[in-house]
Amino acid sequence: MNDLIKRLQDNLEIEASYDNSVIEFLINAGYDPKFGARPMKRALQRYIENKIAEAIIKGDIKKNSKITLSFSENSLIIK
């Protein structure tokens, strides 16, 4: 998550933060002792990075924005 936050800041000047619901969701969605860290990386891409990218493409998130990420009912909320 911290790498994603840094990339958003460095590349798009988007200041992003997240709450504990994001970490809890990623732990539940990406935990698989059999496959190591790969499922966690996929969960981060699928549930967070892709949703942020869609919001940027739609124009919901603009350069120099401040956003907060959280999860509710297994859905990413971007404020």
C-alpha cells in the first residue's frame, strides 16, 4: 500500500491515505499460505489499483487531489 501511495504522489501528485479497513480487507482477500505473497499482490491490483485507475480515467480523481481509501461491504470507497 505504501508503494502505491508513493507512486500516486510521485506520478500524479495525488495525496492518498487509507484506513484500517483497507488493510483488513487485503489480509482477508490476499492471504494464502500455500502461494505466498502472490495472492496479496493480485488482491491489491484487483481491488485497489484497478479501481483507482478507473476513477482517474473517468475523471473522478484529478491531478493534485487528496483521496482517502476505505472498504465497506467488500467495496472500495474513494473519498
